[in-house]
Amino acid sequence: MLSIHNSLSRQKEEFRPQEPGKVRMYVCGPTVYGPGHIGHARTYIAFDVIRRYLEFSGYAVTFVVNITDIHDDMIAQANKEGITIFQLAEKNIPLFFGDLDALGIRRADFSPRVTETIPEIIELVQLLVQKGFAYETEDGVYFSIDRFKEYGTLSRLVREKQVGGTRVQTDKYDKTNPMDFALWKKAKPEEPSWDSPWGAGRPGWHIECSAMSRKILGNQLDIHGGAADLMFPHHENEIAQSECALGIHPFVRYWMHTGFLNVDGEKMSKSLGNFITLPQLLKNTDARSFRFFIVLSHYRSPVDFTENSLENAKESLQRFDSLIESLQEVQQKGPSHAEMDGLLQKTRMAIKTALDDDFNFPKCWAELFEFSRKINSFIHAEQKMTETDAQKVLAFLKEINSVFGVFEFEVKKTDLETEVNELIAERGRLRAQKKFAQADAIRARLKEKGIELMDSPTGVKWKKIH
Ligand code: AMP
Ligand code: ZN
């Protein structure tokens, strides 16, 4: 039985999606005003593994991650670069996807963009106005949090302390409550805007997720995720909007929040100079090691990114790499050992227990480290590993990898191997055309490089001669 820690109840709950076997899952996406950063990677790697484990467990998952392509930060950056927000998005979206691909993060089934969801956003704001949960002011349309008793439940907001009296002047314009938030912002000169019943304007930030999740997944979500920073006000506001507009409760069955990533113990920020973008990360670090570093932590734990912790992850991953290599080299014939079947079954069960318990990644890896030690001793110390058993272990590691996506099973070809193989293929083509002199020239060229070719009934083989 799978249990998930629900941020709403602060407890682990048995996972029961609204429709058995199906999971509707939404995770707040990036604001694409610049390249992605390693904080994004922390959150999206964690949800990638969670999504993969749900699929591994037999669920049909529809996974949505939106793209925020209209936002104050987008407007400021586009102005700085002298381009439109659309050009800025066109530049950053492919970059972002490419970097996530490099980190082995599977793409979402749907990646809706805010600028392509404006009619659905307006419809939701209209519903809120009609039902009396929202009001229009001189500069926009606001959600009235006093109209929603449950406001603050997710983030345990102590309302008495936070909420002022009635009609307070907080900024230039009156709001009923200072914490009321904008659903629609009336256009300012030079800003991108869309027509609406309240004149030209653009959506507030929070309404986009209520509208996009509804458009693709329907009124109720099984899982809604994001990092812990979004719990308040973003997710609180999403609940208020969706539950009031749609008359649904709960809007989200399981709220999941990832722990924040810091760098050397501090919040990542451009001014501190510790801001690491994904292109920077991928230039300096092996993507697999970074992914491994992330999946070693519990998805809910904060992560501290340091040179040292990354190096440790890299070394641990190398130990798995050499284990896989050793397994692939086992040639000893002989039967399977009952002991091996027992170990595989026990480890498989332990991993399922760990992941079914709110996706406990560290517990799962503790089991796998222990397993790898036993397998290594089977291969090296006891010399008991047979090819049959090695293949069983490899199949098991491939199963694990369908969830974590960190191992590599194909031996990477070196440049030399690629070059020799290409020349052998070329020589084959020349021989087929009876151009023997040219074919022999290739053989001679390779010999000069210290490579000898041997024609055999199963194809051309080669070896290094010096
Ligand atoms: P943003 O681009 O800031 O709107 O964030 C997109 C997603 O990445 C959200 O789910 C955020 O909560 C998450 N995120 C942003 N910064 C970090 C960080 N430093 N650590 C973990 N997750 C983050
Ligand atoms: Zn969101």
C-alpha cells in the first residue's frame, strides 16, 4: 500500500486517487525569464522519480508541468533585453527542456503556457466575481480572503495575527483585506495585455495554476506538487480560487512539497554570487552524478549543494558503475544460486516497502548500497557469481533504474572505438564494390595507428598491436 505525506494534514495518508489506477498530477512549472537553475532541477528530479515510481507501481499517470511565460520577472527581463516576453520565452523554453533532458528528467505529458490559457483564466475569474468571492478595484480584480473560511489551512496561517480589519489602504488602491490577492491586473502602459470583462490586463500569478490544471486534468487533482516555498501564498491561493470558483473540496487530494535547495548552506541568490544555472551545472558536472546527488535525499528534505556532497555522490555512483561493469564481464558458467534468488527477492521487497512509505529515497538507497556490497563479495571474495546470476542482478538493477534513472548499462564507446568501427564499415563497403586497393589502404592506415584487423566468419575483429 502506497502512502503519501499530505502537506495539508501534515500526515502520511494511504494513497487513494479519485479514479482507481489513474493519477492526475500537476507540478508548478518554471518562470522562463532566464535559464533554469539547480533549485528547479532539485524539484523536477524529485517529481520525476515520484512519477516514475507511480508508473512502476501500475498507475496511469497524467503529468502536467506548466510554463509561466507572463510574470513581472518576464516583463522586467524582456525590457532589459529589448525583446518581447514572447521572444524571451521562445529563447528560454527550449533551453530549459534541453537541460532537463540532459538530467534524465522525462518530459511532462502536458506543458501548458499561461499566455495560451487566457480564456480559461478569465472564465475562472468571472466565476469568482459572480459568486461574490472576488471584487473589482481601480487596478484589478482581487480575491477576498475573508469570504473563504478555510483560507490558510495548508500553510497553518494564523489568521488573527495576519489579517487586518476591514478596508485598509495597503498600497495605492483599496483592498478589503491587505492579504487579498490579484486575480487580474489591469494593464499598465507598455505591458503585454489581453482583453477582458475588466478591460485590458493580464492574469495575476496564482490564478494560472488553477486554470491550467483544470483545463487539462479537470476540477480535482490527485497530486499537486511544488517546492516548499510555494505553500504560501501560491498554493494557499490556488486552493481558495479553485474551491470557491468550482465548488469542489478538496481541490487537491494530496499536496506534496519538495525541500528547498541551498548552496553552501545559503539561499541561492544572484547577489550572493552562489546562483548556479543549469547550463553552468551541466558544463562543469556530470549530469548523472548531480541526479544521483538529488535522489539520495528524501524529497521533503532541504538539500545543501556543496562541492563535497556532489563529489561523494559521484564516488558512490562510480561504485555502482563498476559493479555493473563487473556483472557484465562475468562469464562463469553454472547454475543459479538459490541464495541469489533469496537476496533479490528480499531486496526487491525492501525497496518496495521504502518507496511505498512516502517515496523514502534514502531508505531505498541504503538497501541498494547493502545489496551492492553483497553482490560485490559474491563476485570477488567468494567468486560464486555465475553468468545466469549476473544477468538476474543486471535485470534487477535495470528495474530499479526505470525509477531512478541514474545507472548506465551501455558501455560508452571511446573516440578510438568509434573511429575504428567507422573505418571498418567503410572498408566493408569498398570491398563489396570490389575496390580492393582502397580497402587495403584502410587496413594499412589502421596498422600504422597500431590497430590490426582480423577477418573472421562472424565479421571483422580488431585489436591493438602497440
Ligand atoms: P519558479 O521558476 O521560481 O517559479 O519555480 C519553479 C519550481 O521550482 C517551483 O516548484 C519552485 O518551488 C521550484 N524551486 C525554485 N527554486 C527552488 C529551490 N532553490 N529549491 C527547490 N525548488 C525550487
Ligand atoms: Zn502553481
